[in-house]
Amino acid sequence: MAIELNTFASGDIDYISKMNANVAALEAAINALQQQAAAGGGAGSALSAGFFLDALFNHKDALIGVNSYKPTQGATGLTVAAGAVYLADVQTVVQSFASATLNFTGAVPGFYYIVIDSSGFPTRRDTLVAGTVYQVDWRGNGFYGAPVLQAPIFYDTAEAEGSRNSAVKGTRYPTLDGRLEYVEAVAKEANQDANQALSVAYELQAAIGGVSYRKIGCTVDGTTGIKGAIQIDFEGTIIGWSVIADKVGSLSVEVSRKASNQPPNAPQIPNTTTDKITASAPIILANAQSAAVADAGVSTWLRDVERWDVIQFNVISVNLITRATLYLQIFEFLPSPPDVVQPLPVWDGFFDEPLPPRGLPELPDSPPDFLESPPEGGEF
């Protein structure tokens, strides 16, 4: 849009009409901009703040800054930090400059949601609605677990700059991707070194008789759920698993571990969620009758086991199989052998103390004190 304004010259007598014409042109231009903004832009439009923000945040509510509206749980409520958030339904960024308190006294136990309204103020809702940024679990006399984030986080400029800096290395990377690539390269190299060192340790301990291999397992049927648990009396590291089924099919089994006490104390029972050690790599049989993995196949597991731990097997899914036996292979650490008794030292021909000098001893300057002078008469 081009705006043409009248200019003034010395001797003008129609300056009033020129000024009025300029004001009219400016007014028309401003009205056109307002209409364009109100219409939300459109294809080929040069101005659309709403559409720009919506495209930037991918049509979703998004917190701006990792600490924006972050809730802190108390005995009777939440303290919600100040912050900024993009609200997709109104295509607007709203902000709160002060923290707010949400009181839960008397609230019915259940899940609640922290919702940011169009003015930027946090509110409490019992249903998931637009503007939700966090979820909390209220138990009537306190909160259970940590608040659960419900909206993506968009880094503010300080956080974006900080993500490129490594305090450990004292290095500033040109991009965040460059820093992550470096971390991945170091992690890959470290993993290779660790696997090599572990292999050497296995061979060395096997050579000196300080290690043995153990296996534990259970037999499962064709249904899901917990199928068994066993308390072990040794410590070591899980180095693989194997499974053999009665027929071709599919099976997925998660493993949990719970630290426990020596008998006669009752064993602790693992929780299938919080005590799971298989990460996202459970024991898998995929359209086959048998399968096995070695050390690399359990690299993401929490593999160390301690004496008196309880190991539990939980079938997540099963298809066609009616019976299968599975085992965990464990590299057991044996007690260190006693120290070897050192032999007595062999005399090497040298003394710690110097020997007395060879030759005749020197005579004293005077006779010894025990000699007495002879009596008178010359006789003793």
C-alpha cells in the first residue's frame, strides 16, 4: 500500500486543504491496516500477527520459558509462578507478572488442571480445556506425584542462548544442534569404550576364577499379567535373555526389580511401573518361536542386581503362544579371593646395621677402674 502526501512550499495559500488531504490519506491507510488485522490476514497479506503466532506455535497452546506458570505444591494448594503463554484459541500471547496461589482446601480428590485465562491469570479446573498448562493429582490432604506438563515449552531468548553453552567444556556452540551432535559423538565413543572394557572384565574375571554365569527365569502361559517373581541370593549384571515358546507367535515381557532384605524377612514386591528395569526394550518374541539377545540387547536396561533383590516378570502382550519359558543371563560377581601370603624375604648378603671395623681394638689411655693399687710390701 503506497501513501501519497502533499508537500508544502513557500508561498502556499492552500496549506489547509493540503493538510486535510494528508490527514484523510493517513486515516484511510490506518483503517485499511485495522481491517486487514481484524480479518486475520489471508493469502498474500502482508500483516497477520495472529496467523504468525499460530504458525510459530503450531496451532497449540505453548508456554514461553521453562519456568512460566510452573506450579509449586504445598500442603493446601499451589503457588503458580509468573510467566507467559500463547493461547491458540484466541491467537494471543498473555502474561502474568506475579505469582498466584490456588487453594485446594475442601476440593474433592481427583485430577485438576491449571488453566490460563485470556488475561494471563492461572485458574483451577476439573476438566481439560483450552489453555491448560499443567495437571496435578489432589488427594484431599496433599498432592500425589509431581505436576504433569500439558503444554509444550517454547524457549525464551535467554534459555535459547543458554542451551548453546557448555559450562563443563567452557564452550559456546554456534547452534544447539551442533552441541547435541557433539554430545552424541562423545556418548557413542564412551559406550564403545565401556562395552570393550566390560568384555575385557568378563574375560579377566573368568580367567582368574572370580566370576560365574547364572540364569533365572520363569514359564508363562498365554495370558497377560504378572507371571512370577524370584528372590536371588547373588549379585551381578544382566547380560542377555532368551525365550523359547511352544509355537510361533508374539510375546512381550517386562522385568521389574525391587531391593529386598535377607530371609527370614519377607521379600519386597516390585511395582510394575516404578521398578521396571527394561526401559523401552522388553523381552520380545515377534512372530517367532524363539529369540535371544546378548549384552547389546539389554544396554538400556538397569542391569545391576544385588543380593536378595526380587526379580519379577510381567507379560504385557501375547498372541498365539500358550506356553513359553524365558531366562535372564546374569554375570555373577564372586567374592574376591583372599590375599596371597607373601613369602619371607631372602637374605641378600647385606645387613641393615654396619659391621664393626676389622683389626685390633685400641687400648685405653688408663687402666680399668676395677684394678687396685698393690698393698705395701709389694704383695697382693
